[in-house]
Amino acid sequence: MSTLIFFEHTNDAISPASLHAVTAATQIGGDVVALVAGSGCDGAAQAAAKVAGVTKVIKVDSAEYGHTLAENLAPLIAKLAEGHSHVLATATTVGKNIMPRVAALLDVAQVSDIIEVVDADTFVRPIYAGNALATVKSSDATKVVTVRGTNFDPAAAEGGSASVEDGSGEGDTGLSSFVGQELSKSDRPELTSAKVVISGGRGMQNGENFKMLEEIADKLGAAVGASRAAVDAGFVPNDYQVGQTGKVVAPDLYIAVGISGAIQHLAGMKDSKVIVAINKDEEAPIFQVADYGLVADLFKAVPELSEALDKA
Amino acid sequence: MKVLVPVKRVIDYNVKVRVKADQSGVELANVKMSMNPFDEIAVEEAIRLKEAGKATEVIAVSIGPTQAQETIRTALAMGADRGIHVVHDGDVEPLAVAKMLKGIVEKESPDLCILGKQAIDDDCNQTGQMLSALLGWSQATFASKIEIGDGDLTVTREVDGGLETIKVKAPAIVTTDLRLNEPRYASLPNIMKAKKKPIEQMSPADLGVDPAPRLQTVKVVEPPKREGGTKVADVAELVSKLKNEAKVI
Ligand SMILES: Cc1cc2nc3c(=O)[nH]c(=O)nc-3n(C[C@H](O)[C@H](O)[C@H](O)COP(=O)(O)OP(=O)(O)OC[C@H]3O[C@@H](n4cnc5c(N)ncnc54)[C@H](O)[C@@H]3O)c2cc1C
């Protein structure tokens, strides 16, 4: 048994998201080989070699991997998959974009977004926005799997001492090219790994009012999230969206403010340890999953909460 | 430019699904079915391209049971020109769907295929990428903006960190994200007109594809229930509970 993991990185450093896939690979068993494909990615390859559980790193340093273009990466991963029983990536937007292309090139099914490894062939994955959990068994020669980060603790970034081997690139397909990006800048923790998340919904009324949530976030060391309605209305950027079709989070504390609790939203946060809901409608479905529900006008309760946290 | 839009019939997003007692799947009998919402966005985008004079024809394709015809009719009522129905009962996985769509692409030679980024039933998020791989085409997934250029497309994508813009060569596969557009409702006259639009039928075998699933579903169960529902009286009680009971702040 041997697993090839597609590692995300910034060329200088590895992305913490990939550490979750290492844990899933360790549960599957056997060798864990990290692929670091990039342009000037020696720093990331060296960092991957230190990850506990990684037995070998393949570094492919070539211009065509400077951006995570699926058309260039998928043939490389498919080629390197040979001899491995499993190919894994974390189910980030990068992993979701590339891995099905790899699976199709290998003519195998992909098992998306697993939350549990039952055995080397059998995995549990949520379907229907997490309203059902399916256990599926694959008999494909190579199992292509994406891993839901929140269900696998990150592997330790230090402690390993894997060897780094150089691999060669497959060239640029010329099918696509990177034009630019507009990334949200924030000094707060990353949404999917934050210990505390405070999210706002349509009830926030506008983007300006999210400042109230940011104030609390800064007091709690929290990340700020949102419902789809808040993103659609332009209150906050798309990368704030928590839910079935946005990000999945499972912090120690999730505070939902002015969010009704549609199943699509619950799909992204109902595995949080403690859920707080602030909503003026006592019938709002969010209260059914909340450990602590506060029926109140958020424009009164949120400033009060902010003040109370100063004293707490 | 010819645009192909695959559409899937799924349990309506408002339905609370129930797991079958025998753990073989979820209850589909007497449940409201609709077009996958991401596919509605795909149909809308294709129609807008046609209205803008950029697309010449929009073809809606569905792979599914007899009733999938209704889903195709919905696309036709929104404004698609004609339909293709690959009649197939039972589960079909993204890889098999991609193979069937490849067969249709080879027959129809579209310049662009727009798919939903994921179906809200199996939540796989695979078909567009797989189709792109099988065809050796470019792919632009999770699109929130599409600009048609000369022989290429510039697509803005929703990614974990924010937005990314890429340029892809035509012919291309694009998958839709929520912010690409707001799909229209079909008007009554258009629903009537759609009844006369042609739908061609074929079988997986006609396309040379074996639709048998590769994955075996061992069981389908309900997730563990969350015990919620406790209310607090005010902010002071909330803070005290979070501090002393839950110990999370
Ligand atoms: C294909 C598809 C995918 C989707 N994916 C997602 C997803 O990933 N994530 C997601 O979140 N949604 C998703 N949705 C949307 C989802 O169905 C809901 O529409 C959305 O979550 C609603 O957002 P909301 O709770 O902010 O808004 P609403 O449902 O409008 O709720 C607003 C709430 O705010 C409360 N409120 C208003 N004013 C105040 C006040 N002053 N004080 C206190 N409370 C107040 C109201 O009582 C209400 O409960 C998806 C839908 C579809 C069809």
C-alpha cells in the first residue's frame, strides 16, 4: 500500500490544508509520498519532508506548475500515481479542481470529501448536504480520494525526515493560463482552521454592520464567516461562505448571527463543538442545532456581547 | 458558438431528505424533484450568451430516468433550443456521466460546455473536470464571471482565498458557482413553446458507455443528531455559560 498526496504550497512553504490529507493517508497505511510540484518550490519540498508521517517527497520544479492549473498538474499526478494504491488531496478548491481530472485520466472513480477511512478500500462521505452519510467501497486499482479537512486532525508539521527526490515535469499543455487573483486579506485566522468562527447572515443588513462581528472576532481570535445570502447580497466576499457549497468549518465555538439555519448552511458548520445562535425569530431552524440560543435583535445583542467580552 | 448544458434531476433543495430504513439510500418516492440549482445557473448563462449574440444554439442534455425529460423541458422553457435525453434508470456515477457526455460532444461538436459545479444530491463536484480530462479540453471550474474572447475565455473563479482569473482556450468546460448569475423563471408562454421543442432520445449503449457504478454503496445512514435547542435569557447568561459551562472563551 502506498499513497501519493498532492501537496498544496506557496513554493516557499506548505499549505496547512495538506496536513489533513497526510493523516488520512496514515490511517490508510503504507508509504506516504508527498508530491510538491511548483516553480521554485524547494522550500516547500524541504518543509514537506519534515511532516510527520511523510516517507518520501517528490519535487517537480518546473515553470508549468507555477500556478495550480489543472490541465498541467493532472497529467503529472496521473503519471506519478503509477505504483501507488491511493492518490489523495485535501478537498480545497484546488484539490476539487484537479483531482477529478486525475481520476478521469486514470479511468477510475473519485471518492469526494471523505470524513472517515473505514479501511483501505472503504470510506464514509456525506451526501445530500450532510443529511446522509454514505459508506462506499472502491474496487478500482487506484483510489483517487479527496479528504474533508475538518474530519482529520492535521499531521505534525515537524518530526519527519523524508528524502526529497527530483521528478521531471510534463510540460505546459498551453490550454490555460493564470491571469490574476484578488485574495481577501486578513490578519485573522483562516476560516477552516480557526478555533472560533463568528458568521453573519442576511440579518446583518449590510457589509458595514459586519464590523460589529469583526470587533468580536478580534476579541476572541476568531475568523469571520457568512451565509450564502450575506455573500450574494455583497456584504462580504465569496470566500466567507460557510455551507454545503462553500467552506466546511468545525471550530470549538461557532456563533451564527442573523442566520436562519437553512440545511445548506448547517452542512458547513454543524460539526462545530459549541454552537451559539443569535436571531430575533425564535422559530429559526438554527436554534435546533444551537447549544446556546439567544432570541434577540442582533443590533442590541452583538454590541452587548462585545462589551461583555471585555469584562469576561 | 454552440453551447452544451448538461442538467441533472435531483431532490429539490428545500426537501428534508430521509434515509431509507434498509440503509440502501435515501427515500426518492413521492419527493419533489427539480433541476440541480447549479445547472439552472449553467442554463441561464448559456441563454444569456445566446441573447448577447455570442451563442448560436443551446442544447440541454440529461442522463436519467423517463422523468429526466421534465428537467430538459425546464431548460427548454428557460430558453434552450433543443434537448438530448440519455435514458437510464438507476444510479450513474460522474465518470460514466462524463463518458456519455463525451460521446455527445463528439456528435454535436459544441464550442463550450457549461455544467454545474456540483449536484446537490451526491455532492461529488467531479463531472465537469472529468469531461474536460476525457476530451483533453481546458477547464474553468467554480466560475463567477465568463468573458468570451476570440478563441479563448477569461473566467473568474471562486477559490478558497477569494477570486482567481484564468484564461482558457476554446473549446472549454466551465462549471458554475452560485454568483455567476441569477437564473430566470420560465414564463408561461415559454413553457408552452418548450413543449414543441425537440428532445432526442438515446441510450448509454448508443454512446458505447457502460453505466454500471464503480463504487459499491455499503450503506447510507443518518448523521448523528445534534442535541440543540437550549435557550439563554440574555447576553450575560450566554457569556457566563460559554465561560463556565462550555469553557470555550
Ligand atoms: C444550491 C444551493 C447551495 C447553497 N449553498 C449554501 C451554502 O453553502 N451556505 C449557505 O449559508 N447557504 C447556502 N444556500 C442558501 C440557503 O438555502 C439559504 O438561503 C441561506 O443560507 C440563507 O441565509 P441567511 O440565513 O443569512 O438568510 P435568511 O434565511 O434570510 O435568514 C436571515 C435570518 O436573520 C434573522 N434576522 C433578521 N434581522 C435580524 C435582527 N435584527 N436580529 C436578529 N436576527 C435577525 C431572521 O430572523 C432570519 O432568521 C444554498 C442554496 C442553494 C439552492
